[in-house]
Amino acid sequence: MLSEFSLIDRFFARRAAAQPSDAAADTLGIGDDCALLAPRAGEVLAISTDMLVEGRHFFPDIDPEALGHKALAVNLSDLAAMGAQPQAFTLAFSLPKADEAWLAAFSEGLFALAERHGCALIGGDTTGGPLNLCITVFGSVPPRMALRRDAARPGDDIWISGTLGDARAGLGVRRGEWSADADDAARFRHALERPEPRVALGLALRGIAHAALDLSDGLAGDLLHILERSNLRATVDADAVPRSAALRRLSLEVQRRCTLAGGDDYELCFTAPPAARASVETAGREAGVPVTRIGTISALQTAADRPAIDWRDAAGAPLTLTLQGFDHFHAD
Amino acid sequence: MLSEFSLIDRFFARRAAAQPSDAAADTLGIGDDCALLAPRAGEVLAISTDMLVEGRHFFPDIDPEALGHKALAVNLSDLAAMGAQPQAFTLAFSLPKADEAWLAAFSEGLFALAERHGCALIGGDTTGGPLNLCITVFGSVPPRMALRRDAARPGDDIWISGTLGDARAGLGVRRGEWSADADDAARFRHALERPEPRVALGLALRGIAHAALDLSDGLAGDLLHILERSNLRATVDADAVPRSAALRRLSLEVQRRCTLAGGDDYELCFTAPPAARASVETAGREAGVPVTRIGTISALQTAADRPAIDWRDAAGAPLTLTLQGFDHFHAD
């Protein structure tokens, strides 16, 4: 059993020191009471924190290398949704025991993703306890360019990056809710365990998109956050929501459930004016991720009107869906 | 049982919005993918993260109001040790169930301390799971004024704020390692559950102290961090380490164990040149906390010499102590 300090040193501090770091002389990484960090000149720091708990956000038998990836990916996804450039992160975690093989694999998954995004580990805390991972991530963004949830406008198109629902489909296969052949099951599991944060797309959408967020709790619940913050309604074509070929092999009911209320997608949902359609398509191409229009933002019609989503099917007929986003305090 | 969103809203988001916040227009608090935060003009952000786990950092029966206080206090203590002005924090926690009375008391303890320090809640995450609290705190400091661990110099005095050992004494009473009368036991318990971060002292020591850190794992282990980062030795008068009247009523052996290797003190240990003694005393008076000189920093004597502490008793005779700082992966 390693002591805390040698454990941190072996798997985290050394590699943190080797991280690409901000060139400014006034930064300070691991080893002091605090790290010191500044945003780029004229910019502000975008900050997000996420906690992952065993048995709730991941299965106990998850590959630790995939867990290291996912723990950082879900945080980078929040930076992407703000249009922020990743800069640094802190990692706090509790572990039942200091298992060297587990830590080696976990840190490998974590740093592989961190290095791809030039995101340096600048501080942390480790302790014994039930497995729990808390990452806080820092990005830099010009304040007026940040993609906020309250910035949607009537007439905006609603866009989705990538495809939705594969992660929820993987959870369903794991739980025995439905089945898939081995290839599709592997694809779903990959989506669940190795989400790819859309950092490049978020940066490319600066100055183009109005509002944005990342889909972590399911489209139905997450899009509502934009509508509530912007005080607007949306009409969405439920069957236009992009989905993988693998997901299309499951029933339409499962497809809708996974794409609209699935969760763990970590794709971007954003709004942009119709005049920006070509720019949005270009941003997607440059970022290497498809973007799909799924609906439209509209103003509230009366004083009693509330932010809400009007779901339509492919023929434009109203759909009544009783979908809820994933809520961590309810059984899913 | 509350759903996650209404729970956050009732106890945290509303109060977060009422927090004193940075006056800059480019800040953004709870409710988006990221918070936006900038340090004061010309300054950098000091960042620290701490995770508290039930059964390891606090007893399951702790008053939730005290826990709210302590969870933030241990983080503010890291800002104090850097000489940083508290600005904001994020809170991520997992809870076995959403108990309203517990959350009301916890948030009361948390925000009472936050408001005293003008420190705004800007983001968070809540989930189900074994009780775990992770706070990341942000302060602002001029980069050249930050009190770093690697800044001690030969000839510096070593100083301690307040008194050490009461928190460890309280843990010992609780564990039955020793006993104390009801008043002393209450004092010890208060020290354990309600540490007071030395924020005002940290700010007052800018430009006066060389190196500083906060004592969380015990003086013997923590002072060694300064020595290792600064590549120096120290001579410390073990019996000059300040302790409360209550602690003095326990045996000398227990006093030494609690003051030198106790942990959970959250007092500052700092070094300053002898010429600054009057300034240090003034800083302590202005911050309302006593400061005590306990030893001296010296250079390494030979190439084989290693950073270490030479302990002396009140008569100046060498003391052999086999003390270790608290290590979370060992049984304490």
C-alpha cells in the first residue's frame, strides 16, 4: 500500500509537471497550498465542476483507463459548451485502497485526454473512502464570446452535434432492458464510457451560435434549461434528432427514449440564427463533427405561456412525450 | 424526497445569487455550463480543492451546520496560506438521501462563513452516493505577493498563528485515547469541528512573510513541505509551540503529540526575516490572532544534508521525535 504522498507523486505530480502549461511566469502548479492561474489576456476563466460516483455514474467494473478519460471528458464538455479553451484542471478523489495497477490505468486515461487538449493538472487532493472523483476544470474565453444558456433568440435554429442516444442504449443493454448484437453493444458501450468532448466545435461556434449547452441529462431536460434561461419555447422534430445506425436497429420507442431522455451524450445543443446556417455547417466540418438542425426557437405567446418544448414527429404532427431528464436523486 | 434541481435551487442557488459577487460585468454564477470568473486587475487566481469524506474527515454524527462551516473553512485556509483574498467557490457533493433538515443546516454553516469572507458560490454538482464534499475555492492575489512554500530563506524565523493541538486533542477524547473535563472537551471539539481560516492574517503577511502554509496534517509533516520546497533545514523548540490552557492540562507527551503531529489545526506556519519581527507582530494584532516564534530556518550544511527539522526542548537540548504527519492512506 502506497502512502498518500508517494501515490500522488508517482501517478499524478510528475506527470502534471510534464504537462503543457501556460507560458505566463505567474502560474504555479501542484505542490503549494494553492495553484496560481490567470486567464489569457483580456479573457475570463470558465469554471465547471463535476463529481462522479461509483454505481451511479459508472459501473464498479469499468475499465479504470476509460474512467480516467470520462471523468475529465464530462468536465471538458462543459468548457466546450461555453466556447472556452481548456487550460487546467484539479482532481480530487477518494479511493477504497491505493491500488497501483488501477491508478496507473486511471491516470493513463486521464492524461491522454488532458494532453490532447493542452489541459494541465494544477492541483488535487486524494483520500481514502468510497470511490468518488471530483474534477474542476478551467478554460479561457473572451467574456462577450461565451456561449451562454440565456442567449437564445426567437427564430433561432436548434442544432445538435454528433448523434444522441448511444450511451443510454449501452446502459439499457447492460441492464437487460433491450439487447443488441455484439458489434452494436460494443459501440454503445464505447459511447457510454468514452464520450468525446466537443471542444473544437465549441471554439468554432464562438461568434456564430447564440446559446449552447452540453447534453448530459437528456435532450428533453437539457434543452429546457436553455428555454427557461432565455424565456422562450421550442418546436423540435423528435425523429430528426440524429442517431447512429446501431441505434436505428432498435425499436422506434427505444430510439426516442434514448435520444430524447437518454443522458450521458456529451454532445452540444446550440441555437443560431438561420442566416448562420452555412457558418454552422462550416464550423462542424472544421471541428470534424456532424451538426444537425432539429427545430426552432419561438417567443412565448401569452403572459401565461411557459418555456416548453413542442415535440413533432417526422410528418409534423404533435407528439405527446412524457420524458424526463435523468435526475440523480431518483432511481433511473 | 426532493429532486436534484429543486434541492439545489432551494438551499444553494438562491442563496448563491444573493452572495456578494465580483463587481465586474463579465462574471457569471450558477445556472450555466460554466461559471465565469476573473481575478482582480493585475492579479492571478489562487485555486485549491479539498475533499471531505464521512468517517475519515468527520464523524457521521457531526452537526451538519458545523460540517458546512468546516468544508469551506479548510479550503479558505489554503487561500489564507497563499495570502489570497477569497472570491468564490464551487461545491460538489454526494449525499445518501436528500434530507431537507440536514441540507438546511449544512447550507447555513456554509454560507455563514462564505458571507463573512465575501466568497460567492458560483457553481456546483450534487448527486446521490456516500456522503462526500468537494469544494474548490478561488482567491485573488498579486502574483509576486503570493506566499509560496519554496520562498523560505536561511536565517528566517519560523512562526505559528494561534495555538496547535486542540483539534487532535478532541479526536483523542472522542476515541477514548485520553480524557478531559466537560469544558475542555467542548473546547477541543469546537477546534476540531469549527476551524477558523486565518484569511486576514494571510493578507496582512503579504510583503512581510517569505514562505507560508496552513497546518492540516500536523506541524512535523507540514513544516517539512516548506523545507523540502525551499531546500533548507529548521531548528524548532518543541515546547515553544503554542498550545491552549486546556491542552496544557493533558500530559506533556500528549501535548507534544497533539501540537507536533496532530493535524486539523488550520493555523498558518510561516517564515519571515528577523528584521520583520515587529511587522509580523503588528500583522497578528491587526488580524486578531496571536503569532508565536518557534524556531529558525538554516541552510543545508553539506552536499549530503537533507531538509529536516532539529527538535529541541525548552532547555535547548536535542529531542528525538518519531512523528509523522497524518496520512490518509494509513490508519491514524
